[in-house]
Amino acid sequence: MIRRPAAPAAVTSVWVALACTVLASAALLSGLVMPGGAWAVAGAAAAGAVATGPGPGGPVAPVTWSTCPKNTGYRCGTVRVPVDHRHPGGRSMAVAVMEKPAADPVGTPGVLLFNPGGPGESGVQILPVLASLVPPEVADRFDLVSFDERGTGASDRLACGPSPAAAASVVPLPRRTGGPLPAAATYRTMATQCRRRYPGLFEHVDTTDAARDMDRIRQALGVRQIDYWGLSYGTVLGSAYARLFPRRVGAMVLDGAVDAEQSLTAQAAQEAPAIKGSLDHFFTTCAADPNCPLGPDPSAYYQRVATALTTHPLPAPGDGSSGSTDDVPVTVGDLYAATLFYLSVPTFGGAFPTAVVAAADGDGAPLRSLSLAFEEDLDGTSLVGPQWTYACNDAVERPSPAEAGRLARSLAARYGGIGGYAVTYNLGACTVWPPATDPIAGVRVPTGHDAPAILVIGNTGDPNTPHAAAVALARDLGSGHLVTWDGWGHTWLLNGSSDGCMQGVVDAYLLTGTVPAAGTTCG
């Protein structure tokens, strides 16, 4: 455990983050969003409207904390970072940070930095949720800190791209053999739109720059090394930080692992059978329940709804009577997006079975509400801009729309329509995205610069980041130590945080540096 020194240390830049795709109660959010985001261009005349002032090229100032307006026990602040880390004396921007002080520290508390994933989700908005889930010993002994990555939340969020409803409703499969992935048409102009709206920032919204921001956060927090917990995409950010700054890593937990050594198409191909397996598990569990809303044969019921939505989308929820302005018809894309959300975090998506029944009865509004979980942040703002900008700016691979369409149809033939959806989910916009200027260069730490032991957590029933990815990441990191949670859902923290065995593994690692024995499995 790395403890906070009395005075801040000034070191070089970079940091690690963590990813989580979860929708929690809006009651947890009130007052969490801080003012920010003055980057967007209102028109051509405003092209220079960026955060100005001297660039943060020298030592990093400590965070000036203030009480978060509506969150008792939390403190809010900002850390200034260069927009372009290659030119630290140039333009700068403010990254929003939030802290929950240690509940019962013994001496000087440690500092544990979180990233909730997405990419693009607000770490500031989600911190109260994460703080309620971490093992009690960790909450007692660590100051829990999270932040909004550049281009997200209160850190100049990229408000560009199609609407969340348009993104959620993208049809996942070409109608004909050889046809392009339908997502290509939805996202074709997005990169150009985002670049025009955020000149000078758009091309620097990527994981490598976010990792360098994280190191400035480390300095502003006054610690020599960073302890970090990343969920889902947050494991990508953490891996990037460990590769860039291996000797600045104290402890690192990567939960719901993504192996950035894999291409986007490889990730889609790996995810397809995992989603199908989780969906089949749901069908089996529901069929065993006499009160299953989908009846005695849930699989057949679900397939009938999928077929109906493919041929005849339901009317848009915004019919005027409900007060909704959503004018996008509800499609099979909404069904698959809602399905993956439910399978990822069943506790938060428990309305899914009844939403499927409502769709069968002609009401698509409940399904749309669930499908937006991957497209909107906790405060209802769109994640579409930051999500795809990070995903595509990080990736070297650019399959053509036709190649992606063929992959989607191939996966659907083997794993059903939900398997084909994995292509749209993983790389939909990247088929029409410009080449990346600073893509992720893998996760392997350069020889001779080994990072300390890193704890990698993988769920056996994770539909979003399959267990095989955790196995691969632990291997590719070089210093990774895998622990398996035998359970369903995306990430251990969001689905099994009360498991005493896992709590013991995480406590031992974060508090004493003890790694689990090879082959350790909990659950």
C-alpha cells in the first residue's frame, strides 16, 4: 500500500484508469456533476475557444479540495493537464477529480485511484457507487479517488456524434450477404463532426494521453507511486499506465479484463460466444422459475421478439403523450443492447424480462430505457462521443464496413443474432474512423522495466469481457497474477462484491502486497 506523504512530490506524467459499464440509481448522482466543458466550438468564429492560460509544464500543484455540493463526505477538485503531452507548455485543460477520505485510517491513509470504464463514463459520478462496493477494509484504509478522463464528464466532454437512441438502435446485421455493417452509415460523419467541434482536443482523446493525465493526478495527490483499480475499459487504461510508467505503479487491480494486445475484430469474435453462453444461462434459469415472464420456453419467446423487431421496429417512445422527445424507432439493436446490459449487471437491469414482454405487446419504451444504459452517463448525458473517440483513436485496425458486415453475419450464424451484435458493440464506428495518431502499443512492459505484481480478476460468466481475456492479460503483462471469480456478470466488483473469498484476496493484495496462489478461484 502506498501512503500519501506529508508534502506533494513532483514527478513525471502518466496514470492508470479503470472501467465500468454500469447504470446506477440517479439518486446517487445528484450534485456530482461539476461545471466544465468550455471547449466545444459554437461556430467557425469560435475555433480558438479552448482553455487558455499557461501550460502545466512544470511541477504539478496539489489538488485544492472543496466540499462537493450535495455529497456529504466527498471532496471535489481539478488537476490541470496539457492538452498535448508532447508540448507541455501549450494549451491546458482541467480534469475533474473527486475523493472520499478513508473511513478509518491507521496512520496516514493510502490513496486508491479508480477508473469506472466505458470508455467515457464519468469517474466522478460513479465514485459513490464504487465506494459502496469495495471491501470494507479497503474503504477504511484508503482515500478513494476517481476522475473524469479528458473528453468525458466534467473534463470537456465530447458532445458529438449521433444521439444515444440512434446509437442504441443500430441494426447489428447486414440484410444481405456481402452488405456493409449498418453501423457504418450511422457513424460515417461522426469523426469529422467531433474534430470540427473540438479542434485541438479530439485527436488527443485517447488512452495514452489519459494515462499521462493520470500521472499528473498522481503528482497532484502527492504520492510517489499510484495504487489503482480499473474496471472493464479501466483495465486498458491501467495496462497503458503500467507500460508507460512501470516503476510508478504501487498496486493495481484490473477487474473485468480487456487484453489490448487483441485487435477489435478478435475481441468481437471472443465476446460473441461469451454473450451467447450468458444468454443461454438466463434462459435456463428463467425456465426453471414458474413465474418466468417469458413463459416455459424463454429462448423461443426471445427469438420471436427478435424476429419481430428485425422486420417491424416498434414506434419511437416519444409519441408526445409521455413527454419523451425520443423519435427513433425501437429495433432489434435495442433488444441486443438491453440484453447485454442485463447480462452484464443483472442487479441494475432487473426490468429486462418485463421489458421484453412489453416489446412483444407493442411497447418498446421499457426496452429503449435499458438499451440506453450503454449510451448515457449516470446524469443522462450522451456517452456516444467519448466512447467511440477513445475506442477508435486507440485502435490500429480499420476493417472496412463490408469486412465487418461479413464478420457479423458469420458470428450470428454460429452464436445467434446476439453474437453478431458483438461486432457493432466493439468496432461499429471504427469501420469509418480516420487512422489513429497515437494508438495503444500493447500491454507488454519493456524488458528490464518490470512493473510490480498486478492483480487481474476474471469472471467465468462475464459476457462483456470473457474470462479468456483475463487469462491473456495476466500473461501479457508479465507481472500479472490471475484470480478467477466463478460467477455471472461483468466484473467481480459490480456482481460479487460481497464474496468473502474475493474480498480476502483483494484485501491481502492491496493492504500487504500478497498475491494469490496460481489457480486461485473464488465463488
